[in-house]
Amino acid sequence: MSGEAHITGIAVEEASRGKGIGELLIIGSIELAMARDATVMSLEARVSNFVAQALYEKYGFLNVGIRKGYYTDNREDAVIMTTQPINDAAYRNKFNALKDAYRQRYGEIKMELP
């Protein structure tokens, strides 16, 4: 879809979970989408992965549907999640506040966008 950024996969090895790495990946993905003038973002998450869904919801992703049997390893369904317009001032303000909170918790974010 034109103007849509789609996250195809985010994964953090089990031993490294809970350290802000997944959140940093989301922040970087949103930053890149904004830099490339995307209007919305979307992704799929396992219906059983409530931790990931909560993180995505924190960053403004909403549950908009289900993809039946989406995952090939076990035929688990996926929740389709998408944002409201990320170029909207209200979204950007919320996103910037979340980035500031991340910095307070984990330190400065250093990313280089291509």
C-alpha cells in the first residue's frame, strides 16, 4: 500500500528480553518510516504474544484484524496492527514523549538512518 511502512519482523533472543531492545527496534522503525514520509505503519503479531502486542499498542498500533493461520511453524493466527497517521502532530508528540521516556530509562538513543 502506498505510504505504508510494514514491519515484517522484530525479534530479541530470550536472554536479552526485558532490556529495551525490542522497544528500541520499534523506535528505530518508526523513525525510519517518518524519515521516508510514510503515513502509517503496520505489522502482524502472534495472537499469543501479549507482551509484543502491549509494546506495539504503547506506540500507537491498534488491532485491526486477524490473519488466520499466518505463522508457518504452527499455523497460529496473527493480529494485524496498524497506526493512525504517523505524520500527524498528535502522533509525533506522543512518539517524542515515548522516546524521551526511553532515554530516561535506558540512556541516549544513537541511530543513523540510511
